[in-house]
Amino acid sequence: MSRNYPQIHIRLEPSVMEFLRRCARHQERTVGAHISFLLRREMDKEETEEAQPGSTPSSVSE
């Protein structure tokens, strides 16, 4: 199943890439799908933190 999502190219340390491959294989996902899963989980966590009363956004400054 091909999708027309934007693509990005990144350089990763070999140990990080191997970790992603192992995790993706364990979860029966492609590496790209696993990266998307991890990023979405972080997005959800940030949204949950922002929704709590008295919390401040944990955005990364650029």
C-alpha cells in the first residue's frame, strides 16, 4: 500500500538504526511506520501534559 506522505531523509547512528530495526520487527512494522508511531506517541504525551491544569508547554526552543 503506497501513500503520498511527505518524505524526509535523516542520518542516524548505526546503533540507533539497528535499535529501530529491532523494535519495528518486534512490533511487525516498517522502520518508517515505527518512527511515525514513536513520534505520534510523543505528540499525544505532549498534548496530554498541556491539557493538565497549571502545566506549561514542553516545547523545544529552536
